[in-house]
Amino acid sequence: MQLFKTKLLFSVLFTIKNIWKKKWISNGINIQNESVYKEKEILYLPFSFYYVSDIKLDLQNYTADIFLETIGKKQILEEEIKKGKEIIYNEKEKIVEAKK
């Protein structure tokens, strides 16, 4: 505990709610069968975006629980960025996409 106080370091736990719809490109790959501990595990891919839905700080115990939700996409954004396109958040569909 002393190290946390002197260095102001927190123990952080991320909880991710994976939101996916038909025709969306998945943000993650299920690797549960590969897990040493057979836990529910998802490997999140680069260019995954998240909405911070809640943060719970416990200043006495130097812990932080951060709750995230994935933001969907319908296209491979890396390819669009290579073409020079900008990416934007589409509030109506709640996805990240290349600007037209």
C-alpha cells in the first residue's frame, strides 16, 4: 500500500462489454479455447474503439474500475486511413466509420 501512496499508483480493472451487430466487423477474437485457465477471453484488435460508461474510484484503496463498451464498425478502418480518409463517430448508428 505504501508504494501506491508514495507513487500515486492505482490498481486498475477494465470491464469491457462487447457490443456487436450483424454486418459489423468484430472488435475482438474469442480466444477462450486457447486460454491456459479456460477463462472467457477476447483478444481486442487494433483500431477498436470504446465508450467509457462508468469509472469507480476507491481513493482509500488506490483502485479504479473502468467500464467500457465497444463501438462498432462496418469497414476496415486501417485501409480507409491509408487512402487518406478521416475517421468519424456516426452518432446515429453508433459506429466509427471513414468520412465520405
